Amino acid sequence: MMTNKILPIFAILAVSMYSVKAQDAKPADTEVWSPIPAEITPGRANSDAPSDAIILFDGKNLDQWVSVKDTNSPAKWLVSNNVLTVNKSSGNIQTKRSFGSYQLHIEWKIPENIKEEGQSKGNSGIFLASTGPGDEGYELQVLDSYNNKTYVNGQAGSIYKQFPPLVNSSRKPGEWQSYDVVWTAPVFNSDGTLKTSAHVTVFHNGILIQNDAELQGPTKYIGKASYSKAHGKSPIKLQSHGDPSAPISFRNIWVRELN
């Protein structure tokens, strides 16, 4: 019976102590003053590179790129009028540098008056991490998806064969389009097993189309994606697709590395 009297007393004391602490709390208790974020200068427009970006294509040359067929050879796509255009005879190209997690901006254009349909209408891709021959990497699809029917996890803005875009925000062929990507690279344990999956967020023409999607592994054309082998930092690759349509163009490509 004595215990029943003691418990309410402790409860009253606890509430009283909590009230005192709440009264003593100050706004400054939850203010964080350090470390101070680094200052960078934003571009004048959202598409312009900020001051801490690595410029991958500035309209002048392909100094930041190499051929995938021979990574000791320069990329042989066409540069004219500040635009980079696919050279289908030379194959895919990739960045000289390798990246972990990053923010990427890239603009692309499908040529007008393409007669083909489906996957043959202006097909290309951005491999967000190119993991090597035979296992190309994680593909963000580039395609004419303006009034062009195809499987939804293969249309523009899809993580190819994994995730359709949340919406179709494609512009007409002949108009410039943009992707803004936040790529979180996968992490592997020391024994090569997966620790954390890759994640990606994508804005297509300023509209959210992939919202922190958790990838199932590198892209596979046939079969389900899986993390079959560990990898570290990887190049970004642009695809020269084998479809018969006119080649796609790119411009204004920059990346910000994320720690």
C-alpha cells in the first residue's frame, strides 16, 4: 500500500522537473552555428553552372571526354555552334574523371521530323555511373516521348527497365530539354556485398520525375537488375544508340561532386 502512495509523488516530481526544464529552454538551444557551409556563386539562370561545378562540356571541345571503345583515345563526337552531337560511327563516350555522388545538369535535343517510332525515335541514354564493359551502368533514358508510345520504363526520364517517370514532361522534338539529377552512389562492404543501394532524383524540364528512387542495380536490357559486383567511383557515359533515327545533341553539361 505504501508503494501506491509513492508512485504518484514521483510522477508529480517528474512533471514538475519537465516543466522547469521547458521554461528554462531558449531558442538558441537548437541553433547550430558551425560548420559554416561553403559559399558558392550561382549561375545567372538555373541552368548555368555554379562556381564549384566541374564543366564537362562548355560548347568548345571534348577535353573532358574519351571514347568508351578505347579510353586512351579522345571522344570523336561532333562539336559545332556550342552543341555536342552524337557520332554514331564512333560509339559511346565517357568522362575522363570518375565520380561518386553528384549533382548533374545536362541539356539534350531530339531532332525534328524523325519518322521512326517507339524505342527507335531519338534514343540515347545517360549512364549515371558507367561500371565497365558488359555491365554498362545505371541508365537514365533519353528518348522522344512526345506523342511517342513505348513501354513506360523505357520512355524519356525512366531509369531504364526499372522505374517509369512520375509524369511525362517531354517537349516537342527540336526543342531543348534538361535533366537535373542528384545521384547517390551505391556503397559496398569490404567483402563486395551491397551496403546501401544507389538512389536518384531527377527533374525533367524543371519537373520532378524521379523522387529518390532506390535502384535495384545497374541497367540490364534482358533480365532483372542486380548488384552483381562491387564498384567505386565511376565515369558518366553518354550513349550512341544504334537506332536509325537522326543523332541527338547535348549542351551545357556540368557536375557538382557531393561528399
